[in-house]
Amino acid sequence: MKIFHCGNCGNTTFFHNRNCVNCGYRLGFSPLSLELRAVDPIGTDTTGKALWRPTGRERTYRFCENAKTDVCNWLVADGDDSVFCRACRHNRLIPNDLDTFRRISEAERHLFYAFLKWDLPAPDRKADPEGGMVFDYLEDSHLPDGSCQQAMTGHDEGVISIRAAEADDAVRETVRAQMGEPYRTLLGHFRHESGHFIWNKLVRDAGLIDQCRAVFGDESVDYDQAIARHYSEGPPRFWADTYISTYASMHPWEDFAETFAHVLHITDALETAHCYGMALKAPNPELLTAEVDFDPYGITDFEKLADVWVPLSLAINSIHSAMGERPLYPFILSPRVREKMGFVHKLITRQPV
């Protein structure tokens, strides 16, 4: 994620900021320029909605309708027929609790930042009524006998369901421990489930199923049987040689979605490192040397990203260990995994596969 600067005073600002902490200027993120802008009020439009103009710019904007409840800080170009921003217009069911919705919305906008950077297909249900991307944030059901029926996170033909309770750190950590997972985040859910959507758009609908099968395996094998087998027998022996996670080993669809999520993890983390000017110069330069002196979103060769990410993540994991924390990135990029990531990266950067 990029670091931004206030257009009024030059102070450093961050993606989710609503106001500059130095000068107090109102800030809004423009999905058109992918910049966090300092904005000035300039009146209202014909419907009475407030209009804003970024400092030094000509174009005018409205704030997303969800800004009214401090859920969103994104801008909507004046003239756009939606009252919601490029991210929020995909929401269909939202949680009742406002704080929960705020945390979910932050992760959703983080996902859409990458989608916009790569210009990935993300039609909403207005543009694509049958297969457009739509989000349902599902709340757990409390049954008459006092038990709780947990909502499920998943994807079905563009409908991405997220269990709203996972916005609670304690709930999510409990599930992570129960599932024996090394990593579980709200943003990770968004990236994984949107990977299924991307498979639909960039593999199935693009006529690239055979190419994808050659890398990930035959996705036509029965999904329900594969899932049942995974939970009864566990992952295959030596799974880490082939898969980024045990979950990826369940079925080629899950393998693709997990791989897509990790390409986003790595690219976004490297963009952050690039903005901070991070470099790694360890005593053993053959193993632990890395300098993020490039914009990862502009790289077409995934191997270049992986070659920098591996030593950088090892160093970050060591820092976490020194603080008594679990590794930040507890995954191994084996040669086979890197091949899969390279395939996904070619897809999303519009290269032949």
C-alpha cells in the first residue's frame, strides 16, 4: 500500500485517513487517480449533495454515501450515477453493527485498491446481473434453543459471502486456532474469495481452462468429495512442495484462490516496503539481501517479486519472533508454488499464459 501526502501541508497520510492529523484538512481517496487527496468543499450538486474538489485539481467529487456514518473515505466522481464508491456499490447485505461494518469496509477497500491498480474485472450486479461481484456480510443466527448457527464465508458465481463475526479479532483468532491455521485475516478472506471470482472471469470466461488445468490440476473433480476427503484424511504428504497452504491442497479451485490471494499479499507488502525505501543488507548477501527499488505493480516477471520477497519476509519473520509473535508470513514459496504464482500473475497483468 502506498504512502500518501496531504495536498495542503505535505504531511504523511495513510490510506484509511479521513483528515490530515497535522492540519486537519478533509481527505478523500479517488479511485480514478488512486490517490488520497486533500479536498475543499465547493457547494452542492442539483440534488443537494455536497461537492468537493481536490486541492489544485479541476474535477469535482461527492463522498461515498457510507461516509455519512464514517464507514468509507472514498470519493465518487460528480456525474457518476451511483451514490456509492467503486467499492461500496458492490455491497448487498451489511451487518447491523456499525463498528463491524467499518472494519469490514476497510478490508474491502484494501482489496479494491489492488483491483484498480491492475484494472481487474469487477462488474457489479447492475453491469452484470448474473455474475457480477456482490458482497453479503452475513451475521450468525441465534436459534431458539440458545445455540448459534455460524454464517459461512464463501463464493458462488460472483456472490462473495463473508462471516461478519470475523471482523472481531477474538473470534477470528479462535477460529484460526481451532482450524490449525498459521494465518487468518479479514483481508485474507477478501483476497481468497475474490480469487474464485477472478477464476470465473479470467480463466473460465476467457477460455483458458486447459492452460489453468496444466498448472493447477483438473477442477472438474467433484468439489464436495474433495472437501470431505481433505477434512477426513488431511492434506497430502509433503503438501508444502506443491501448495502454498493445506487449504490450497483441497481442490484446484481452492489452490487457485489461495495462490491469487498470496500474489496480492506479496505485491501489496512489497509496495509498502518500496514506499518506505526498505532494503535488507545482511552479513550473508547470498541469502539475505533485498532492495525494493521498484514499483511491484509495474513488474511483469513474478520471479523478480519472489526473489525480493523471500529474504524480506524471512527478516520480518525474525523480527516477529524477537517480539514473541508468530511469523508474519509463515509460508514457503517452493519452486512449484512460484510456478503457480507466476501463472496467476501473468493472468492479472494480462500476459499470455
